Amino acid sequence: MKSLRARLTVWFGLVFLGLVAAFTFLTHHTLEDELRNRTWQKDYPDHPDWKLHGSFSEAEVQDISRELMASAVGWSVPLAVIALVGGYWLARHSLRPIASVNRQLQTKNSGNLGEPISLPEMDGEFRDLVRQLNELLKRLDNSFAEMNDYAAKVSHELRTPLAIMRLKVEQSGGRIAPELADELEAELHRLTHVVEQSLLIARAERGRVMTMRSVFNLSATTAEIVEDFQLLATEQGRRFTLKSTPECWVSADPNHVRQIAHNLLTNALKHGDGDLTVQVKRSGKSAALVVSNRTRHAGDPEPTLGLGLRVVGALLRLEPEIRLQRRHTGNYHVARLLVPSVERPAVFDR
């Protein structure tokens, strides 16, 4: 049995049954010895001449022993049931602090590691365990803070020299071969993107990114993003197919949704083959942005830093109402972004 609660319950029940069996055996053995080997006698103090004495036959001893065993078994069954129920209650009550600690640990992420775990009532053993866990969480929080602060500082420091290098390449005129200038500009653009993504991750994971929710048309926003990515897809001999309802109004931070959608489309281009399909539709109380593409099977996947998914994860923690679902269906990978939908604002009806 994998459940500690079940093991404690069974152990408690078995111990109780063992004690009942031992008590019954000893009582039975003692009674048989008294009945077989000794005579009994009863005196009456008020009447000294009255004495009652005698002994039992073997048949009588057997009959009395059977009645004793039947009575013991009859009482032990309901008592065993009561013991099992009591054992289960005790096990559940005793393990309640562990369940509470587990629930609190499940809510931990990089943004709330510093918040200590608390138990209003706990024994000394649980108190030591909680203290050790809180010290561990504090050390992890400090480590995350140091790494994020370092990444933010490095990213911030790199932004200026990268911008200067891009300007110099653009203003170089004929001093640099056009092919080399294009390659340098592409690499600088890629490095700038990595720096911006790293800075965004560091700020988002420390809760330093403001959330400005508003109502906007997800269909129009998606169409703008797809139009930009269509140029990149054309260079690879691929194309985007957009299937969208005319209007799909949602309530969220438009910059966060745009960034998440941008990263999903970037991953689809980098790690997929063939054409891509983007859909915007209503799904219950949410609006669904669905990106599907054929997955690669030949060759090794292109190595990346995984910044896109980290950015998406950090932004989703800032927007708990937004959900991302990913799955593989056959040869296709499907990413489904669910954003809370709202009715068309009255201001747009004019």
C-alpha cells in the first residue's frame, strides 16, 4: 500500500486484533487451568456451617471454554471495526499538517518563494520540518533573486552597446560589403532579441512587470502579428493560414497577450515544418488562439536557449486567468491559448 494513512490504519487495526487475541488466549488458558486442576469453594460468613464446594467435569470445562471463545469473538469483531475507524481518524488527523504543507508547497513559484510555510498547530517534529523547509525556501528565493538581478543588469548593460553597433553597421555605407552588413545586422538583431527576452524574464519573475488589463479585439491583434510573421514564413517557403472570426473581444493585458502569441509563433517557425495554421475562435467563456504546425522528425532539433517558453510562463503567472494548453496530435503540435472573453464594448457600436 502506497498510502501512509492506509498503512497506519491497518497497523493500528492489526495491533488491536493482536492484543485482543493475546488477551483471549491467556484468559482461556487460565480459565481452563482453574476449571480442570482446582476445586472451587465458597464460604458464607453469616453462616459458618454453610460451605459450597465442588469441581467440573471435562465436558463442562469444554462447554464453558467454547462459550468464552464465542463471547470473545463476538465482541472482538465490532471492537475491531471501531478500532479501524478510530485508527483511520487518528491517522488522518495526525497527517493533516503534512497535507497542509503539501498544499502550500504546490502554490510556490519563483515569485512567492520568500513567503514562509505556516502551521497553526504542530508537534515538535513538524515544527523542525517546517523550519527546515522555510530556510530552504529562503535560500532558494535569495538565489533566484540574485540570478534574476544579475540577468537584468547584464541585459540592461548590453542594450546600449548593441544599439550602437547596429547604428554603426547601418551607417557604414559602402565600407562594409552588403552581404556582410546584412549578416551583421541579422546577428545583432538576434542578440538584441535575446537581451530583451532575458530582461523581460528577469523582471516578470520578480513581479516587476505591470499588468494593464483592457478590452481589445483578439482577432485584429492576431491578424497584425500573423501579417508580420508571414514575411518570415515566406523566406522559408512556408505560409500562415489564418482562420478567425471577425471580432473576438477579450479582457487582458494586450501587451502580454501579444508577447505570448509572438513567442508561440516564433517557436512554431523554429521547431516545425510546413505551413502553419492560426485560429481565433470562441471556446465557452474564453477566446481561443490556436497555433498548429507539423513537427520535425528528421535531424536534431535546433538548439535554443528556451527563452520563449520562459517568457510565456512568466507572463502566464502574471495573468492567471489566461491558460496555455499544448499537445501533440499525430504529426502536429498544437498550442491553445485561452483568454477570458467579453461582450463587444458599447463604445465600438457607435
